[in-house]
Amino acid sequence: MTTADAITARLAAGQNGVLSKQQALGLGVPLGQFRSQVGRDLLERVQMGVYRHAGAPSSWVGSLTAAALAGGPGAVVSHRTAGRLHGLDGVPGSRIEITVPDLDHPVRPGIVAHRTNRLDPADCCTVSGVPVTTIPRTLLDLGAVLSYEQVEHTVQDAIIRKVVTEGALAAVLERVGGRGRRGTAPLRAVLRHAVPDARLASMLEHKLHELVELAGLPAPELQYELRCTNGRRVFLDSAWPDRELAIEGDGDRWHGTATQRANDRARRRAIQATGWTIYSYGWSDVTESAAATLLELRRLGGH
């Protein structure tokens, strides 16, 4: 293996199997030897000025890294592609999207390039070796390509799963979310009107809480501690102690195993033996059968 071969192999190994011509030349690989590597099929062109090393398998993260490299210095994966890379819920698939700080850098067709004059280091990170916008910046950018309802859902789920904080979202808005910037308005609206309570443990509980409000029930005590008559200590998702009434989300995400389900049944018996009434609702109850659930909750509230 020549020195040039070793350089490109090491470079590709740290970047999901891909590298740019500019990077290789910058590390001292002579242009002639670089062309020789291409001619020997050691390097395969995958984007304008970007190549995959023959020793590296084709992969999704490799294609994302190649797209970012094709965008030039400082370019990162962004928008819907960043949302999927971060594992954000409700983000649809799309062509690879990147954000390019160089307003004049050419980008190959097939890549959606969002050009910007503001991409701070604080808004960039690396996930699985891929340069990408951070979760707060991604959620702001999603407002430019998704509907308000989609952004609302994705932001709420991210907050509930604690992968982002309300403070981090406010900070990115203050830093780069100026008037007229695409994506700013949806995120700002979510923060003003639709941020879920931090004590709600899941998206199911958040949707159930919205139905409770629509039903006209008084504001419940969240995560209310109840000491059962058998000595068991339980925390109720939403409780009205004066009525000895509790409403909870019953999701397989939290209660999926046989042991957990048996424990839930014992917990329910202890609550009922203490004189409380407890109503449980699943995901289909708050989505597909939301109207029927709302009617039942209104009856509980006397409306």
C-alpha cells in the first residue's frame, strides 16, 4: 500500500467510508496519485468531488456524509434528513437535505440544498459520524418544510422524551430565529401555545390531557401520590383527590411485558380497594376513538 493509499483509507475510515478530493489533496495526496486511485477503482465517485473507498460498504450514513461533503466546507445534513437521523418522531422521508453556508457552492442534483448565511457552530453536531444540525436547530428548520401540525407533534414528542428542552428551543429561536426566517413562526407558536407539561410521561398522556381539558374537567393534580390501604405507594397520572378519581394513559410502551401487566393489575386493585375510581385509556382511545373518549370524560365532569 502506498502512502497515498494509506492516507485515503484512514480518511474514509473516519467518515463512514467516504472522503472528498479536496480533503485528500489537503492531506498531501498528489493529484496524480489521487487520479490513479480512481482509475484503479480504489475510489468510486458518489457525489461531485466526493468518493467512497472500495473497502467501505454502501450505507445510509455514508450517503449522508457524502452529501454533506459535496456541500463544501461547513455543510451539514439538515431538515427532514436530520430529523430522521436524530430519531425524531413524525418526520417523513425525503431526498437528502443539507444546509450549505456557502451561498455560491454548487450542489449536485438529487440533494436538496438549503442555503443560509447563518449556521453557527452551536447549531451543528455529529451523529454516527455524520455532520448534522442539532436537535433544536433541526426542529426550527422543520418549520420551513412541514405543516404546523407536524412540527407541533414532533416538538411535543421530543420534549416528552427529553431529547430537547424548552429552554434549548427558546435559545435557538433567540439566536437565529429572526423575523422573516423560514421555520421560525411554527416553532415559536408551539412554544407559546402547545408545550406539553414536563411531568407527562408519554405522548399518550399528553393527548389524554388535552381531551381532559376539552371535556371541561377541573385541572387535575399530575403525578399525584396515593397511599393505598394495603400500604402500596402509587403515583397517578391525573388525579382529582376530592372525587377520588384518577385518569391514566395505558400504553404498551410503558406496560408491555407480562410481569409489568401483572404488576399493573395489582396496582389497579390496590387503588380501587382504597375507594378510588380509575379510568385508563390507550392510544386508540385518544386517536381513533377520541370523540367517544371525550364524551365519556364530559360525563365524568358532569357536562
